[in-house]
Amino acid sequence: MTLPRSTPYLVIGAGIHGLSTAYHLAKELEARGLGAGSDIVVIDKHSPGAGASGIACGVIRNNYFQPAMAELMQACVEVWESDPAAYRYNPVGYMALGAACQESDLATTFERQQKIGYRSELIVGAREVDAHMKTLFPDWRARGVTICLHEHQGGFAFNVDSIMGLVAKCEQSWVRVLSGVEAKAFELGPDDSVRAVITNQGRIEVGQVVIAPGPWAKHFWSMLELPPTIDVHTPSGDVVRDQPMWTYWNLQEGEIRVDPRLFSLPDGSMPPVIHIDSDAPLYTDDGELVTDELWGIYFKQDKHGVQGGASPLKVGPEVQLDPYPQTTDVDPDFPDMWCAALSHAMSRFEGCRPLYKIARSGGMGAFTVDNFPVFDYIKPNAYCILDSNHGYKMIGVGREVAKVVVGEHSSLLYPFRFERFATGDLHPVSSSPYPWS
Ligand SMILES: Cc1cc2nc3c(=O)[nH]c(=O)nc-3n(C[C@H](O)[C@H](O)[C@H](O)COP(=O)(O)OP(=O)(O)OC[C@H]3O[C@@H](n4cnc5c(N)ncnc54)[C@H](O)[C@@H]3O)c2cc1C
């Protein structure tokens, strides 16, 4: 398919956000009699799913301490639940198990979930948590865990399959999804709006453009001539000057090659995704101390084994992103730590270290200055979806962006406007060791 010379709506990036926006925009245009899917072109410099969406662990949860994140995530889960078959969504639920220092955060999160009607339960106390876990996993043996938030919604989806589900939905709505088209520059008009996008396949005039670049956020930030550092106004009125807008983190993930059914519920069905943070000392199966500080991992049943990850590693303001994700890998100590933690949690994983799959793993993410997304018009007709690596689970953001693009307000996206750094309207911070909680 050749690149058209103009389009009313151009979406850059065929990941979860770009494709979800395109599909929902097609529906909005038709429903309002404003146009059709054929008014929308999606371009990707490689192909759908070539970015972070194609390698994400796929975990879908609502364990967020920030009210705005929790409400947005509830809307996202609604979209996943709307078509589990097309999105290859597994609604198995999600469990966040925490140490004593996380009790108050998880209790607050649970209370908010009750208020907004997100189905979950809270189990408090080491003995109570142990008993709850043993009903699901009789060989549960984790220590240093005193609270469990069991979300009965959410779960995980198969990354590439769900992207292909979205591509099919786009194409059925007559949206054109073009691979191998790289946005190289923006041609701005006198009012600072984007008049055209210059690509490796030619120039394309645009009415509106939605930019959904995943880890390439910083690249687009500089193409749009935005400052690499910004001043951040805090809720207390202080100003922290010259903060780097973008920082890269390396997401550490891996898998053990086992029969996936090894990690099942007693009746053989797929178990919830598990995230455990513990303050008990962590040892390998050979008795070597891995750490005596707070540690955490997450894991889920996958197609060919058990997959998961641990805390990401901060890299800094510059990385080599391309070819993605081949330029990244996990810390050499990650497999020992992750396998030790699996075995700490359940005896079925004892001795699993030799089964760790030796392969390139993990991937880079671009995080904003406060580690929360920026969803906003950055130019008068250029909407940016910069998710700060929160976002495979955020399939509903595209639905909200589609509404904004046709002129509606989205109260779910409003808390994520760029202006928050100037007004001090920042999101509260939890005591989680992860930059995404
Ligand atoms: C290892 C890892 C595990 C993760 N696990 C989870 C998880 O379990 N749950 C969760 O919710 N989130 C997870 N995330 C985060 C999540 O994957 C991302 O936040 C989300 O996928 C970003 O989606 P996107 O559509 O913005 O970007 P992407 O999926 O990265 O898509 C951006 C697209 O833009 C294209 N592109 C880039 N530059 C150009 C250009 N100049 N011109 C045209 N096209 C361009 C790329 O080829 C790419 O296809 C994980 C991330 C990583 C790295």
C-alpha cells in the first residue's frame, strides 16, 4: 500500500495505543457521522507490535495507589473485557502480595477499588495470607508477606496476538495500517500546528496527528522541538528545576521452560498473575543468600512455560534503542534472583534454575520526569500518548483519545496533561520499589 498524500487523521506507531486509538476513532467518526475508518492512516517504521507492546509481559492489573491511575485502569479493563477472544485476554485476576511496609498502600488501593466498583478482596496478616494462598496453591511457602490484594478482574493477554487482534479490528473498519513508514520530521504551520509529516516514503499532509511512540518518546519530543529538561512544580509549591523529561529504564523479564500446567490451580485451570514483594531473606536453592533487603518478582503462566520479571534497572537519559529490543538485556544476576524467588514462593519451582531460558530478554522503556504518563495535545493538532511504560494494559487510553480527537473532554485523561508539571497538580507517590506503582 502506498502512502497517501494527505489524511484527516494520521496515527504514528502501531503499538497498543496507536492501534487502539485508530480503531476507536473509526467507531467514533462513524457513530457521530463525522467520517469513517478510511479517514485514518496508521504508520509504523517497522510493523505492528515491533515496539514494547510486542514484548510486554502482558499483565493487566489495577494495583495503583494513584486515584487517577485506578480510574483509568478500570476503564481499560472494561475494554479488555469487551472482546476477550480478539484481544487474547485471559481474565484470571491478579494478586499483589506485600511486606509489612506496604500494608497501608495496598489497603488504600483496596478501599479505592471498592469505591469505584473494581472487584477485589484484601487479606491481612501473615497467617491469613498464607491460608488464602494455600487454598489456591497448596505448596505456597513464601515468608515476609503480610498482605494480599486479590484482584478478581484483570489478568494478562498474549502480547503479539492482542496487537494482531487490534490490527484486524482496524482493517475491518477500513483503517489503513502501513508498515515500513518512518516519521522523520514535522512540518509546522505559522500557528505551530503540524501541517505535514515527512516520512521515508514521502510527505503526508495531516488534519490531526496522534503520536504513540512507546520507548521512542524522547525522539519525538525533540522532533517536536520540546525542551529536554523541565521545571517541576510540586504540590507543596516548591520548584525543582531542570529535571530531565525522559529517563530510560531496562525492564527485566525472563522465563523458565516448563510445562505451563506446572503453574496451575488445583483443578488445572489458569492461575491469577502473582506479584510478590517480601522482606524475608532470599536464598537460592543451594542456600546462597541472594538478598536480605526487600525483593519482589511477578510471574504468570505463559504459552511455553512460566514468565515474569522483577524491578527494572535505571539506565539514564541516553540509550541506543534500535534495533528494538535487541540492544537490551537483563542483569546477569537476574536469573538467579528470579528463580530463587519462584522457589521461595512455591515448592513446585524448587530446582527450576537450570530451566531458565537463555535468551535475550527484557526491553527498554522511556519514563517521564514523574514516572506517570503524559496524554495531551502537545501541538494544537498533535496529540501525544506518552505512557511512561505503564501501558500495555492501558488499551482503553485509545478509546478516550478517540473521544478527545473528535472534540470531547475526557475526565479520565485530564489528570495526565503536560501542564501538571507547571501547576503542581502531580500524582501521589506510593512506597512501592517499582517506578510504575
Ligand atoms: C519488557 C517489557 C515488559 C512490559 N510488561 C508490561 C506488562 O506486563 N503490562 C503492561 O501494562 N505494560 C508492560 N510494559 C509496558 C508496555 O509494553 C508499554 O507501555 C506499551 O506497550 C507502549 O505502547 P505504545 O503503543 O505506546 O508503544 P509501542 O508498542 O512501543 O509502539 C510504538 C511503535 O512506534 C513505532 N515507531 C517508533 N518510531 C517511529 C517513527 N519514527 N515512525 C513510525 N513509527 C515509529 C515502533 O516501531 C513501534 O511499533 C512492558 C514493557 C517492556 C519493555
